[in-house]
Amino acid sequence: MIKDWNRENLTGQVFHFKNSLRPFTEIKDCEGKEYFLDLREGIFYSLEGLEYDGLFFYSDDNDEDFMGVDVVGVVGW
């Protein structure tokens, strides 16, 4: 299911970026800055650093602020 990362709380959810099957979750540092944790590799990315690794959000032609990710599950313990 495609959800808008820009507008929805995705805490604890596992998702993929466009054209990628790598599982990610969102994490925040103690100051509230958001990062994306690659659950397979254990590497985290800043929002600005995603494109350097070929990771892109889904887009919506009718919403220029849409930043979609494909939610596929939740982080379980």
C-alpha cells in the first residue's frame, strides 16, 4: 500500500522506495531529525542522501508534495 511519508506517521512500519525491494523503516534522533534505516544492511540514510543510492519516493501528478513509500509490514519484536 502506497502511503505519503510526508503526511502520515510511519513509525514502526516497514516500507520500500520506488524501484527498490530493500526494506526500510523510519528512525529519529534525539532532536527529532528523521532518517531511513535499511533493515537488510543496517545503514541509515538522511532524506538528502537517498538519491545518492538510487532511492526515490513514489510521486503523484496531482500532489507536488507527495512522497510515497510502499508499506509492506511492521517491525516486530
